[in-house]
Amino acid sequence: MIDKMPQVLADLPDHVKALIVSGAAGAFVRAIYAPEHHWRRRVIEGIAGGASAVFLGGVVGHVIAAATGAGVSSYLAAGFVMGEGGLAAIRAFRQHILKEKAK
């Protein structure tokens, strides 16, 4: 399985690669500016930031690309924003759309 990872990554579309890289960068920036004292929570926030970059960033990147025609650059921007602020975006979605109360 590990031997096949370079080929799997090479076969991904460019916009997915852009989301992964920019999401990781956004999660890294968040870890620098808002560090968690507990390393487990920091790792979980990094994973959540990367996941929100791939899933939410894909939607936002598509909207930006359709509006501006920027192509892969729009996915880089959306991935970074979602990697850095994805947790806040998910909380806002849950509170406003799903009508959940803040904890």
C-alpha cells in the first residue's frame, strides 16, 4: 500500500493536489497563530483543517473558478482559507443552517 502512494498522488487531478497542499498550509498557519496546548487536539485540528480544505475548499474553489476563471489558483485560495478557517466555517454552518446551539 505504501509503495503505491506516490502513484496515487501523481494520478490526482491538479485541483485536488492544490486543495491538499493549500489546506495543509492553512492548517499550519492556524497552528502557529492559535496554538493548542494539547498536542492531540492540535493534530485533530490539523486533520480537520485539511479535511475541510478538501471538501469545503472544493466547493468554494469551484465557485471562485466559475466567477473569475482563475483555474487552479482559485482552488489554492479556497483550500488555504478552508484549511485555516474550516473549523469556524463548520461551526457557523452548524449554528446557522442546522440551528445547533453553541457549546
